Amino acid sequence: MSLPDWADAGQPITPFGVDTGQRRGWRAAVAAALLAVAAAIAVAGAGWDVVAAAIAWVWARTGAMDFVLLGLVAVVGAELLARVVSGMPLFAPFNFVTKSFDLIEMYGYLRHDDRLGWCFKDDLNVSGGLTTGVHGLRMNDGTRRNPPLGAILAVGDSFTVGAVKDNETWPAYLEQLVGTPVINAGCGGYGVDQIVMRAEELVPILKPRTLIVGILAQDILRCNQRLFGASFKPWFSVKDMQLTLEGVPVPRITPQTVTLNVWQRTFGYSCAVHWLMTRLKVKSWTLQGLDQRYKIREDIEGIIVASLLLKRLFDITVPLGIRVIVAMLWGANEAVADSEWGIVPPVANIARTLGFEVIDFYEPLHAMFVRDPKRFGSLWLIEDGQVGHPSKEGNALIATHLHQAFFRNQAAPT
């Protein structure tokens, strides 16, 4: 058994002899070169004082028309240079503001999905330990395999798919413990709406015996968004307690699908301008916080949507005799709070009312934090200087609790 022990883990001068025409041509060539260098420096973000001094020097030594023409040459040169340096096609009409905020452009291992918004590409083998097979399913040991029928199917967000190596996710550890194939169909950034839609997509194909639904508290709030994590997503409207799927086919983020200011619409097609504005960290240039503009309802209403989505899941699993387990997962910041986040218990109670088996990880996580903060800290990865996803020890804890609660009599063969 290769599970890590989560319980114990720690952690210019006019030249002589040249006539006037020649001098003009010579000055033009030098000016063009200097302007190009100045533009390149600007693109590199070396500082506006250097650029301003170079422009003033050129202006004093050229006529107005020459200056304008040379300026145009320099601008085009800087743009081409920026595209070459950035590895972008020289003449492609991209709006770099939207392109840089598009989830699919940001992460090469994802593909656009008209129904779900995004999902993993098939047949990936990414260095660092990310392997996928058909349907964008994550493998449990780096070896591609066809998903068997009648297995355990796990759906959820990044806490389910994992931010660790293939064999260090909780579905991988659970497979070791129960001796039954566990199929990891999680995908980062999903809300409860996408999680349930993913299950609806895969259940008829894989015919699982057991379905485990991993729900992070934030997943409930994501039901209130039609754009999340740099991508549009599907969402559900509610009328008379009935759900209606909206926002499909899901569009990509483009100048036509999001609102841009006049500067973003005009100069966003320049790679040089975009690179410089990004380098200078001009907040009004980027699309950060865009998801809040596409919030469709208040946080509390996410509880209603998530509950109705669980009923939708009930309607497809019960006729097929599929066992459903709902795992309420928690991030570190929420687990250390003195009480559960109020949006979670109502959803968990609805799951129980529907006859689903439920495990809430708040209590064991909070108890460990109180008892041994150092040990609790070992359960999480430090990502960009902040506590992030579960570590391999954290995933081992999740798998162990799932095994003990629901598969105690089902152990891996020795």
C-alpha cells in the first residue's frame, strides 16, 4: 500500500564631405534605428524616461514629416518584434486582451467544450504527472487505460481531479484501498452545475456502480456565475423550482462576447501595447474580476440551484440503481473557521433527503487543525505563496475517510 501517512506527515554630428541629400538620408536611417530601439526599450519596459529622451533627440534632428514616417516604421518594427519574441503569428488579428484571459489559451491541457465550457483534452501526457485518456478522464498511475464499466466514478472540481501527480489524487488512493477501479472525471473550476452535467454525460457511457460527487463549498457559489475562471460556463435559471439550462453552446471569450473599453478594443490588437501594459501592471487593461460582471444572482440562491441539481442527479441515478455518495470537501481557509460555512449544510441535508450517502470533511479537518496545526498544514500544497489544493497527504486523508465510511467491507486484495 503506497498511501502516504497523512496522520504523521509534516512539511548626432553632421559628417564632413556629405551633401545635403545624403545627410538627410543618413539622418533618416539613424533616426529610424534609434526610434526602433526606443520602441523596443519601451516594449521591454525599461522606462519612459529613456524613451522620451530618445524621441526628443530624434525630433530635434528630423523634420516633422520624417519624424511621423519614421515613427510609423518604428511602431511596426516594435509590433513585429513583440510578436516574434512572444511566439505569436506575425499578421494574425488577435485581440491580446481577450486572448490572454481565455482559459483555453492559458492552459494547453484544456479544450473548449460547447456544453461544459471546458474539460481536459484526451490522451495527455504532461511532464509533472498529468495523464488523461478518453473523455478527458485522468489516469490514476500514468498509464492510459480504457475506463471499465461498473466502476466507481468520481466527479468534481480541482479538489477531485487533483493538483498533484496522477497516483497522488484521492481517486487514485481510493482505488488502491478498495481494489475496484475508480475513474477520475474531475475538472478544475467546475461548479455544481458542471459537475452534475459531467455526471449526466458519463453515466450512460460508463454505467458506474457507484458515483462519488465531490463538492467544494465554492462550487455552490459557482452556480451563480455564467463566467468563471476566465471562461464562460453553462448555468441554470430557476422558475417554479424547475431548472432550465442556459448559456449553451458556451461561447469563448472574444471581443464580441465580453465588454471591452475603448482602449482595449482599439489597442488590444497590438502585441507590443499589450505586453507593455501588462508589464506596467495597468489594472484597467486586463480583464481581472470579469467574472463578477457576469454574476447572475445572489450567493444564497446558489443553495437552491445546487439542491435542484442534486434532485436532477437523483432522477438519472435511481432508475439505474447507482449508489451515490456526496463528499463535501473543504479548503484550508474554510476548514479552520470555528463553524461550517452556512451554504454547505442545506445542500448536504438535501442530499441526505434524496437518499444519497453524505460525508462532510469539515469536522475531521477542523479537529486536526485544533489538535495539531502542523499536521493540518501538511495536508495542503503551497501554491504561489498561499495555501492551495490538497497535498498527497491531504488526498490520502480524503481517500481513507471515504474507504472507512462507505467501503469498509471492500478491501484491496493482498
